[in-house]
Amino acid sequence: MHKDIATPVRTKAILERHGFSFKKSLGQNFLIDTNILNRIVDHANMTEETGAIEIGPGIGALTEQLARRSKKVVAFEIDQRLLPILEETLSPYPNTKIIHQDVLKADVQAVIDDEFNDVSDIMVVANLPYYVTTPIIMKLLEENLPIRGIVVMLQKEVADRISASPGTKEYGSLSIAIQYYTKAETVMIVPKTVFVPQPNVDSAVIRLTRRKEPAVTVKDENFFFKITKASFSQRRKTLLNNLTSMLPDGKEKKSVILAALEEAEIDGTRRGETLSIEEFGRLSDALYPIFK
Ligand code: SAM
């Protein structure tokens, strides 16, 4: 077996040899702990038949561990300066492919069609660039890609919001947006010391397992998300107050909003953070005929 990339000594040597300087604006915090990397990969439950998609391979620390434990890894990297480094570090792993692209602009479905046509199980596994964690996760979910799930490192504070339950202060429209598509769990808390350079915030790993059907069936998805956002717009306000101030002509339509709340069997004096996804589904379906 080849020597691991992600040891402090080897990482430092690679970076120095290539004269690489970190770009904070690209969220470059590289992992230098193989034990953590292996635990991340464990949480993805991959087999030799699994295709792995990585976002931001850096110098290949995670890519290497994925390559050893999956059929093939395809990784999107935005920073051109990393390409020659990756070519060198990943040369022992012919089952890896780097795509030089901003993942937010990439046609991921086309890449899956091209690269994974003989693969039936696909997982996204990554140590995400922290400045774009939410847009990346939402893109992967909204594009309805044929993936089993997502295991990613991100800011602990965002992980807490993503996997929050109703009634907690972390629970909000992000929790609902993600739990609508997936079962969300925080599976690891990770100390700053395993990165170089060390990030300013604490980190965590979440596992998102795609649901076969969304968590709730609604008349109109976009409207459902609009209602959840409106319900959380001012967290200290009641549901009724948020809806009347956020919906078009809401104040004039207060009585119809009240009737819709009654139809959905939801007390308008509750706060948005107490509603389950099912309750938001009922509420948005009751409001839809009025505001669509
Ligand atoms: N996977 C490596 C590791 O764990 O050591 C590096 C992780 S580092 C937190 C994030 C990586 O994402 C960097 O290599 C960065 O250049 C890359 N990146 C940042 N923005 C990106 C984007 N929009 N699309 C693709 N890669 C991006």
C-alpha cells in the first residue's frame, strides 16, 4: 500500500515542493489525519461497487481513501493550482478522475451519465469548502441526482441546523429544506486540530440519506418552501403574524389565513419552530389555493 497523503509531514512536503499557498476565499482547510478520513469513509457504507463523487479534493487526502474503498472516484476541483499536485499524489490510483470545475456550475447529472454508467450505487463524500456548504448540498438534492446519500464535513453550526428537530432553536427552513429530501444525522464532531490551516469554527460530519419519496407530499413544492421560509422570517413572531406580514396582501387576507390554519388543524399562535414537516405540508396545501 502507498504511503498516506494525509499525514502532517507528507502534506507539508507536498505543499512546499509545489510552492502552494492556501486560498482562504476557496475554503481551503486540508485534512491531515488519516484516522478521521477513514471514519468519514466508514460512514458512507461503500462497497467495491460504489461510485464516489467528491467536491474539492485539495491535494487528494480524502480522494485517496475513497479510491481504496470504492470502485471509482470523480472529484470536482475549482483551483487550477491543485491539478498538477493531484496528478502526482493520485498517480497510484487509476480509479480516480479530477474534473476542473466549479461544482456549482457543473452538470453533475451528465458527469454521472458519463463516468458511472456501470455503477448502481453512488455516494457523495467530501470535506466541503465552508463558504458554500449550503448551496452545494441544495444543488445536489434539488437536481434529483441518482445518489444514495451525502456524507460531508462542514461547520458544526450548519450541521446542527441541518439535523435539528422541531422545537429546538436550531430548527428552521434549512432543516426542513434538507429533511424534505433526506434523513439527516450528525455522525461525527471533528476538532480544529486535524486541519491545516485550522479553521476558525468547529466542524462536524453529517450523513444525508436520500428518501425514496419526499418526507411529505404537497400540492406544490416551491410554495411549500415559500411557506416554511415565511413562517420562520421572524422567529419571535407567531405563525399567524409571520404569514400575514410575509404573504402578498396578507394583512387583508388575515381571515382566510386563519381559516386555512384551522383547516390544517394548526394553532396560529404557535411559532414556526414548533411545526413538523408534516404540519408545514398541511399548512402549505391549505394556503395554496389562496396564494398560488
Ligand atoms: N478534500 C480536501 C481535504 O479534505 O483535505 C480539501 C478540502 S478543502 C475544505 C475544500 C476544497 O474545495 C479545496 O480544495 C477548494 O479548492 C475546493 N473548492 C472550493 N470551492 C469549490 C467549488 N465551488 N467547486 C469545486 N471545488 C471547490
